[in-house]
Amino acid sequence: MTTLVTGATGTVGHAIVRVLLAHGRRVRALVRDLARARMYVSADVELAVGDVTDPDSVRGAVRGCGVVYHASGLPEQWLPDPRRFDEVNVGGTRHVVEAALAEGVGAFLYTSTIDVFTIPSGVEFDESELDPQPKPTAYERSKQAADRLVTDAVARGLPARFLHPSGVYGPAPVTTGVNDFLKRLVRRQIPMLLPGGFPLVFADDVAAGHLAAEERAPPGARFILSESYRRLDAIARAVAAIVPGVRVPPVLPMWVARAVSETGELAARLTRRPPLIPSGQLHFLALDVRPSAARARAELGWAPVAFEDGLRRTLDDLRGRGEIP
């Protein structure tokens, strides 16, 4: 049986491919750039050239597969054309879902996000309530729409399980998100830290949660995957404890961060260049987001590594790829 993975060169998808191969699975990956993918994806993986925004290439990639892991998407906080979020995150998901339904796959694992839930500030939350209100950023709204699309497909017979990771970090061929923060911190490219923090989860643990959901969870089940909440200054101190010479920058006062964010958002509309502090990012950092992974631990036997262990492995990977000294 062949398993298709979308997003195989991203942080989550790359980890999923590694876990599947370690379990002896036959893996096919949908990739846009064959030469680039061959540099980063194991030679044991069959590569299908295409794009989630192209329904024909998606149908070709899904054909003959018994399981689909849909982990691709645009995770950026800001894009000059916000319609791109809908094109990839919603339209791409629709194409993968429709192809999976047509193929009659036995399992569909969907990488969603904790952002689709109702998130109270500073209070632990679980999978029980999807937020009925539109979220403040185009990225979040696109993930809400994609999640609803997969939910509707379950009623049509799609055997989908939903995985909701928090901030993902870990060994990957790309340096984005949390990994990019770690790289810039070690390189001393962050003069001041933003206030607040966010929940984190190691990429390999996210992949393990996906596989466990395939094996143990019924269609329609949802699982938050998150290990711990960390303030940015605490993350910086943890990095400094591992990498000699790393400086822990001072924390920018929230009122200053908000002023910079508002000014930057206005300028971005004119220049079409990313704001220094995207408003959505600052809002999330200030919200004190506390997701509970109790269901995944109890029902999937999910046991994530400690943050310090995952951090060390991530820094080793960044160093091995020449991203940090």
C-alpha cells in the first residue's frame, strides 16, 4: 500500500515522511520542484511532480494510494496578496480531499492547527469547541475554511482524522517559523525579543501523532499536539544554555511592539513588503495560548519529548546544514 504525503519538504511533512519510512511504509510525495525535493527527500520516496493548487496533478498523485497525509499549506503570518492563503490552504485542501474521496482511500490524515479552536487567554483549552467566529488574520481564516471543508467531507465518507499542532520546530530542509527564530537568535540577528510566548511541539512528535491517529483513531477524531508553553525570553535562555556565546536579548515593551506593528501594517499596504511585526503574530504572542494535548496522550499514547531535548536536536540539525555556527 502506498501512502501519499503532501508538504513533504516542509517541517511537518518532512517529519511524517521519516516516520512512515521508519515503519516500513511505501511513501509517495507530491512535490513542486523535482530537483529540489530530491536533495531533501529520501531516495526511498517516490516523487510525484505537481501542486495542490492543480487538481489534475493532485488526482495523479493520489491515484493508487491507500492513505493520504495532507500536511502542505502556507503558514506565513503575512503575504502581499492574502488571496494566496485561500488558493493554497483552502483550494489545495479541496483538491486533495476530492481526489481522496474519488480514490476511496482508507485513511486521510489532515494537518490542521490549534488556531481553529476557541482560544481563551491564559486558560487551557481542548478540542471541544471550534471557533464559530472568523479569526483576525487571513492565514487563520483560511485554515478555518479548510478545516470546515474536511469536516464536511467526513460526512461524505472521507475517513479523515484531524491533527492540530501548535508551534512546530525540529529538523527540516526549510528554516521557517520557530526554526527561523532559533537561527536568527544564534546569529545575533534579533536585537530585542517580542513580549509573550507560544506553545511548542517537536516535529517528530507531530509526525508520531499523525501515525498514531491513523492506527488508533476513528474518522472525525481531533487531537491537539502540543508539548509546552514557552515565553520567547525563556526559549532564548534555553538556547543560550546549549550554544556558547548566545546573547539573550531584552524584551520589547508591549506598547512599543504594538506601535511598531500598527505602523508596519500600514506601510506594508503601500510597499507590499512584510511588516516587521505582523499584527497577527503579536496578537498570538500576547494571548497566552495554552492548548491541552490530554486527549492525544490518553487515546493515542502520545508521549512528546521534553522541549530541551527537541531544542538540542533542532540546533544540531541547523548546525549540520550550515544554518548556524
